[in-house]
Amino acid sequence: MRDGNDNASSKGDLKKPEFLNILRAAAGKKLPGFSLTELLIAMVILSVLVLLALPKLYPLVTKAKTKEAQIALATVKALQESYKLEHDRFAGTLEDLGFVQEKTVSEGGNAKYVVSISSASETGYEAKATALVDFDNDGTFNVWVVNEQGQVDEKIPD
């Protein structure tokens, strides 16, 4: 049975006097930890490792972003095939196909490519997806094309 002088809680915490004794003992001793110099050295080492890894990651980022162009051109290809069956020719505009361009990054959207139809006739077409973003900052903008054979090819790599 507990008496009224017991300061321990029902959860088994330390009694107040014992806790204060531990704090008083710790105040006089140096607590283990890292110095500012050690932390700065660790940050420098991590920064160098990140800088070494970044050039290897750029091609992966570019490859992931080019999927947007490939998917858009595959959609245009499917729409062109459907249009050809109905009208016996390929569509000359995206509006004829019913293709709606997603808002581009320059318009405040997410699309990094602008899709357009370069040429179209009764026998063939070429649609193009041109990047609005220079993914690796080398001054070259990525261009993908698709034609009536359904081949989606990278015309200008970035």
C-alpha cells in the first residue's frame, strides 16, 4: 500500500528525489556526444559522396521523364489508326484526333513535352513530342517521333 509521501507515479517512473540526484550527477560530468568539428567533417564527406553519385543519376532521371513522350506518342498512334479506319486518311491535327495536350510546364502544368503532328497524308504521318525542359542542362532538347508504322523513336537525345 502506498502512503501519501510516495512521489512515484503508477506507471513506474523514477521517484522525484532519485531523478534529481541523477540530474545533479550528470550536470558535473561531460556527456558523450559529437563535437562541431566532427559533425562538419561528416557533412563534408557526405557532400562529396553525393556529388560523386549525381552524374550517374542524371541518365536515370532523363529516362524516366522521356516516358511521358513515349506514352503521349503511343496515344497519338492509336488515335491515328482509329482515324484512318474511319476517314481513309491520317489526321493532320491533334484536334481532328481528339487528342488533348496536357498543360505544359510553361503554362503552369506538369507536361514537359509538347506533342504536334509534323506531317500527315493518306499514306502516312509523323507526330513529334518536343521537350520544353533541358533535362541535363546541355542545351539540347529531347525530341521523340512516331510514324504510321508505329515506331516511337528518339530523334534528338538529351
